[in-house]
Amino acid sequence: MKNIRKEILVWIQLVSFVAIWAAVLFFSRTSLKIEWEAIKKLPDVVTIYVLLVLIFTNWAWRLPIFKGWLVPFPDLQGTWKGTLQSTWIDPATSQKIQPKDVMLVIKQTFSNISCVMYTDESNSFSNTAQINQDDDSGIFRLSYNYTNRSKANVRDRSAIHDGAAILKVITEPEKSLEGEYRTSRKTTGDISVKFISKKLSQTNS
């Protein structure tokens, strides 16, 4: 995921490691000097540091105290529901197809984000995903590339394909994502979903 305050993060990592080392030496009554006894405590320091990193990466980064100065991107994890409107014209009727109900499930940690979209006919799994912020407007956008796997009973008219989506993050008056997608089949369309729950659903029901 992009837009992490990298310079701040590096300094925090360094200071945190040194602080943990100092704390381990203090509580073990070891001299606060760079000598062999202090070096022997490094495995304990590394273990504590890794545990704290895991806690922060998977959970603590969502806390309000970190927002803005360290974590500039929004927390999008959860289940979103809405519609997908393709611009494809049915040659038999010369009309656009009806909007399709979709469910977008976003799983997010401090360093990674993934998206799965469910419809009644297919599932789409992201290969890469990231959140970017416009320099001028400050608007956040979720963009991801995906592979769409249709169900076997519709694969004769809806082959497995790749695609990409760019969705604007809207926080007021309610959390929603709006944007467009394009596919390797040279089709395009619009996506509009609203936030439903923090729970990560697995079926479009």
C-alpha cells in the first residue's frame, strides 16, 4: 500500500527498537552499555519488537492516535454492497444490460489491502491493490487489478478475464466507493457500493 509516511515510520522503528532494548536491559538489571551482556539480550529484544510490529500492522494502526501523521490512508476493511452497471450493449436488444448487485469485501492491514467482488455469476479476486491520494484535491482512491472467474454454468458467455478498477473513497454523508472498471474483454462500467459491516462476508447473499 502506498502513502505510508516512510520517513516517520523508519524513525519510529529505530527509536522503538532502541527503547525496547533499553527496557529489556533495565528490567534484567543489565548495564546500559554496548557490551557482550547487552548484546546477548538482542534475541529477546527482536522477539518483543516483532510481536509489537504484528500487533500494530494487524490492529493498532486503526487507532485514532495514529491517523494523519503516521497512517494517512482510510480504513476500508469490511463488506460493501451496491451495483455494477456495464456499458456493454446487448447486440440482440441494442440495450444496456440491467445493473448487477455486487458485494465487495475488502481485507486491510497497515501494509496490505486486497479486494474480492461477488456477484450471482462470478467472483473477482484482486492481484494488486493500493490506496492513493490526489495531491491537489486530497481525495483518496482505491485502485486494484483483478482476475474474474465466472461460474461454470455461465462460462460459455462469460469467460475468465482480467480487469482493473479505480474507486473514489467517500466518507460523508456515508461511507461509499464509486468509480469505474475496465476489462481485458474491452468492456467498461461503473461501480457504486456502500459500507455495510466490518464483518468480512464470503458470499453475495
